[in-house]
Amino acid sequence: MRAEIDRHDWAALPNALGAPALALRAALYDLSAAGAVVGAAAEAAVGAGVDLAVRRIEQETGAPVAPAPCSPAAARCLVQGLGPGPGALRGHAYGRVLELLALMSSGGDYYDDGYDDDGGGRGAEREGIRAEVRRGFDAYTEYLRQGADAAARCCAVDLILVSGLHDRRLRPAAVRALRTAPPGAAPPDLLAVALAELERA
């Protein structure tokens, strides 16, 4: 994740207030460092730092109502943090990133890439976020099958839905992932609604 953060010129990317997104870069660095610790005790010790970093990222990106120009780059970094590989996020941090990506990608309207609910011309940012979110499709399906946190598994369902709705190539795999979710992986009504949306798309 750190390498992906360093690829972007954050000073040239406006945040939600129109200022250079340097504070967003710092928040992503903090999330990367806190979220990659190994061991339950260590994860518990840095949990508050993970939550604080996530809140800062939400503020900087304007999620979900008015995504800033820096939002697609932030989404790319967050997806990169899901791994696999050295430095991948773990445990609580992994679940919080699924939650944050679901929040970022759901702003406005799932079904219309050009939808803009704030009148601010945010359609390009929304589509940029969703394009980056789709890169993590395999991570979402894996977490739905094996993830430990129930709330994060629900976020994985949302991310699978968004990916399938906005990429026809992923739609069959999205339907298959939801249909074959293990018993108890997510509430049946949530899975049913997501499947209905994909099959109607």
C-alpha cells in the first residue's frame, strides 16, 4: 500500500475542501502502518489509530456525498492495501477498509455512473472510484466466504454488487459469488436484494 501511496502527486490533487490532499496522504500512511501489524494483541493496540485514520480519509475525500478529485487515487491505495503481499492490511483495518470502500463507491446512486446528487459535477469522481473499487473484486469475494467480521462481510456484498453493476464482465462472477455464499455469510435478505439488482441490470 505504501508504494501505491507514493505513486501519486497528492499536492496536485484537491481534497474535499479544494486544498492539496497532503493530509489525505498522511492519513493513508497512518492506516498502512497501523493496519499491517501482526498478532491480535498488536491489532488491538492500534485499533483506535486505524479508526482515526479512516475518519480522516472520509473527511478528506468527501465520502460519500461529494467525492473530491483525490478520491479515485485514495480508493486505488485502499484496494492495494487489501493485498495479497507484504504489508497488506489485516484484521480490524481490513474490515474498516471494506466499509470505507463501500461508502465511497455508493455515494449518489449505484445504478447511474453520471448521477450527481449534489449538483457539483461529481460523476467523473464517482466513476473513477468505482473503477478502482472493481480492481478489488477477488478480495471481496474471498472475504465474503472466509472473513471474520459480519459487518465487513455485508460491506463485501455491497462491493460485489457495485462491481457487477458497473462492469458487465464481472456481472456473472458477482452473481455466482452471491449465490454460493456460505450459510450465514450475510443476511439472506441482503443477498437476495443484491442478486435481484444484478439479475435486473
